[in-house]
Amino acid sequence: MFAGAGSTVAGCVVGDGTMIGARATVLPGASIGSDAFVDAGAVVEGDAVIQSGELWTGSPATKLRRLTADEISFLRSSAQHSAEVRTAAAWLLSSTHS
């Protein structure tokens, strides 16, 4: 899972490969499957169930459409890249490598 800057995600279930856009809010109790996308600024209500491979947007968030196989592949590679950047940043900021 990747959560963009200023997003709020707490007390919910989020699957692998899912991307949460900047300033999006996912309220406690929501359930988001793998390889899903929540648009920037969206507000996912606590009773929402987002299935794997869905794109949701708006406030309150609603399903816009299913993602294509190419879009899901892009999400997965983006999530992997983000994880690598976080690891590199943690290493750079640690005092153990100096």
C-alpha cells in the first residue's frame, strides 16, 4: 500500500498494491482490496467496501470504474518503487552508515 502526502488512513483494511492519493481520507471500518486506487482528496466512508482493482473518487467516494490490467501493473510497479525510496531515505537518515 502507498499513501500519498497528507492522506489519512486509520482503522481500516487495505490490500497490497493499493494506492491512496494525496489528501485522501479513509475512515475507520472501510475495507479496500488489493490493487485498488483511491483518488486524491477522496473521502472513503467507514462502511465502504472497495473491491480489488477498483478506482474510487469523490466525497463521499464512489466507484468510478474497474482498473485495466495495464493500470494495475503500473500501480504495482509504483508501489515497489515507493518502498525502495522509503528504504533508501531511512538508510540516508540513519547514523549507522556514516
